[in-house]
Amino acid sequence: MATGTGKMVDLEHGLLDRSIFSDQDIYQQELEKIFTRAWLWIGHESLVPNPNDFFCTYMGEDPVILTRDAHGTLHAMLNMCRHRGNRVVRADDGNAKNFMCTYHGWTYSSDGGKLVSVPGLQEAYYGELDVEHLGLIEVAHLDVYAGHVFATWDPEAPSLVDWIGDARYYLDLFWNRRDSGQQVYGPDKWVLPTNWKMPSDNFGTDNYHTTISHRAFNIVTAQRVGQRPAPMFQNFGQANPMYSVRGHGVGGSFRPERSDAPFVRNNVGDPAFTKYGQEIHPEIEQRLGTFRANRVTLGTTAVFPNLAVHLGSTMVRLWLPRGPLKTEVWGFQVIDKAASREMKDLFRVHGMLAFGVAGMQEADDADNWNQCVQAGKSLTARKYMQILSMGLGKTEAQDVLPGYRSPHSSNEDRQRGLYQRWQEFMDAESWADIPLYPPTAKYEGTATFRG
């Protein structure tokens, strides 16, 4: 069935059909056309640091085993026994050279899921089973950007370098800033009665909601350091341009003046964060170059389709689809590996206070997302389109930073970009029909794509 997304996503007028958040047929097509095609974040190298380590994750609704074999090579395989479909690995993570299905004992290796043992191979199967071609199903491609592991099921998918594109210019500010790399902790897991696109929309970047939705958080954090909370909407008169790249809800801001510690957002007023940022700044400048280290900041971002990145809370977030009105959330803390134990603990605690299962901002957002998608179930509400017209037609071409510029930080440019990307995938018959936005940015410093 054709989706007809041209009628559902009206980019010219900034309108969106609410049924894309609740329709079961559309959801099934998303699983096929987006989650089996796109490069998806499936973990981090630090989650499988040793030979034969494994970590169980998901690509859409497909359960996947991420492994590091005895030679140090990473693999990602469908967590499904080829015999009857039983899940081969039940644990969240661990270390094992082989994986045995608990139903009939078929056993697979960690180095690509080779089928290494079948009970009764000669006696019951008469030696006729094609063991060589009945290993676990591997992903079509797996690659690593700065320790973060991505995979895709589609053999025709472009390289990860081209998929990430100019988003790397900004993501480097968090993921690629230190020589030692990062350590990922988690995940914390919970379920929300919302559609996966709603949180992706919010994180990619909805600056408009923060003054209202997170007012209580803003008051508490101001009082914690003995300040008065800023008046509501005081920043609406300030331009504060936002820079964004095509294909993802990723970008940042340009600082007209040099800043010595732009990398650690002191959202909670703790001087330890500011001090840490100052201490690591020379290393960041060496890795990313003088310009990015002093003049560019990373905003709250969304990597299409379902990954959120938040530097201020040192976290990444997966929005795993579980139905049109159900999303499983996986939250990870991403912390510099070389940070002291005290700083790691501070990052984790303050990150969880804001965004976590019981985080102050988490609760604010979740309730709004849940209510918004419920409108898609209402026959009357579906007669009226969702409005995404803020800043429509106001974006500017520029040559300061990669991507385009929005004159005001409160706009819905990236939201429109998300649904444009969604539409491109949903209307495409194959990767040949999907526009690609390969990298154009120039890089200074010692950091590379690999780390």
C-alpha cells in the first residue's frame, strides 16, 4: 500500500497529518522502509570492550546481538535461531564464545554467528543440513564513528561517512573531543505511550517548548545557585541564530566571540563542570582545531531516525518503536573515559536529575508527547492538520558553518527537516530514490572519523 505521504506532510505550508502518529499501516511501513534501510545506532565500543563480549540491542523491532569476537572484530546479528526462531541470547549483556538456543540446542559462535553445533546433525538430519549457510543473520553493513557503532540491514545503503554527513562537524564536539574517547553507561529502559517520531521531533531541536514545559526545572536550578529565574520569554527578542544540516536534526550555534569553555554546559550551576571544561579545553582545541573549539557549540540534536544526543546531560537516547502508540526508551550516559571518578559521578547524577526515568525534564516532556499523539486517534482532531510553520521560509544560505542558518533559535526548521526525511524514506522504493547529503565540511585538528 502506498503511503501517500505527499498529502500527509505539507512542507510548503508547514502542516502535518496527525494520523502519521497513530495509523497502524503507516507504522508497519515505517519498520520496513525506514528501520530496515537507515543506518541505526546500536551501541558503543565500550559496551563490548573485551573479546567475546556481547550486548543485546534493537534495530527497530528487530532484536540484535552486538559482539566483539576473539580477534577484536565487531559483529551485529539478528537474535533469532535459524531453526524455529527462538531468541538465542536472553541476557542483556555478558561474555560468551558461543550462544546456544535453549529450545533445541543449536549453537552459534560470537564471530559472525556461525552455526557450530547441531544436536543430532548426523543421526536426525542424516548429515544433510546446510550448516554453512544457517548461521545467525548478520547486518549488511556495520561501521564505527568515534566509538559509536552503527549498522544497517540494507546492502544498498551508502557509507556511514556519507550517512552522517556534515552532522559530524557538530557531533565531534561531544563524541570526538578527547583522545581517550568515551565510556557509555546503561541503558536505563522504560516505556512511553507515544509514537517514536514525537520525541525525535522534540530533540531535534524544539527550543520553543523549554520556557513553558521546563519552567519548574529552570526555577529550581536558578534557586540552587542563589539566582532569580530568568523572566519567561526574555530570549524571544534575541536572534541567536541556529545552524542545521540536511538529513538530520543536528547543528549548533556560532559564538561571535572566543569562549574558553564551551563544551561542558553548566546546566545545574555546579562550578566543577566549568572547571572541568577549562581543564580539557587545550586537548579539545588540539583535536578539533581552534575555530570549532572556541566558536562552535552543539545543540540538542536528533540523528535520523531515532537517536537523540544531549551534551548538556551527557546522554544519548534511543526511541525504539513498539507500535504506533508505544515507544521503548533506552537512555545511556556518555562520559569522557579520561574524566576522574568524581567527575564521572557528577555527570551521571546531574544527567539523571534532568533526563532519566524520574528526571525533572523527562516527566515534563513525556506527558506532552503522550497527549500530542493521542490527537491522532480522534476522528475530529484528524480533520485538522498539525502546525509546523514557525520560521517557514526564513532560513538563510551562509558560509560560516556547515548547513543552513535559521535567524532565530525558536523555529520549526529542524522539525520540518525530520518529516521531509521521513517522507523521502517512506516514498522511496530503494536507496536509489533517497536523497543523500554527503559531507562538505572542512576539518582541522587531530580527530578523525574513527576517533
